[in-house]
Amino acid sequence: QVQLVESGGGSVQDGGSLRLSCEVSVPNFNRWPMRWYRQAPGGQREWVATITRTGGTTYGDFVKVRFTISRDNANNTMFLQMTSLKPDDKSVYYCKIMVGGIEYWGQGTQITVSS
């Protein structure tokens, strides 16, 4: 059974920082690319960032060097370091892994940014 648990969300002021974590229960975690997504109230879920099994990273255009995705394969955990947060970043953030063609999602963690 593949399980993902996000943590680290909360409320910050405009310009603040947060670090999200995603702990994954899956065999051979280091074999799988990992992704972060987010969904704003009333909006579509959108892709934020991807990290490959070897540590290569790609980001959505809106990130603009503010976010950094990373992973700790020894502890089956992925991170998203977010800086210069803006009110538009308010969303529920989700992590995702695809194993054997099946997508698995975490329950999400809420980020609120006040101006």
C-alpha cells in the first residue's frame, strides 16, 4: 500500500517562507520521480515542481526561483522549500507519486499567505 503524508503547511505573511514535507511509504522510493501540485480555492489543481529519481528538478513558470524541491531517499521524504510567498500562493499543496502506472496522492497541506 502506497501512502503519502504531507506536513509543514500553515499561515505566513506576504514574503514569508515555509518548508513542506512529504513522507512516502513505498518500496524502493529512490526509483520514482516525485511531484508537488497545488489547488487554490475554486481553482484547478496545478503542477508546481518535479524531482527525478536522480535529483533533476523542473518547476512551473509561476515559481520563478522562489521554490526548491528536494528529496531525501534515505528517509523516503520529499521537500518543498518556499520563499517570498505571496497571497496568490494560498492553496492546498499535494505530493504525488506514480507507481506501476497508478497515481497516489497525499491528503494535502494548507498554505495561507496574508498581505
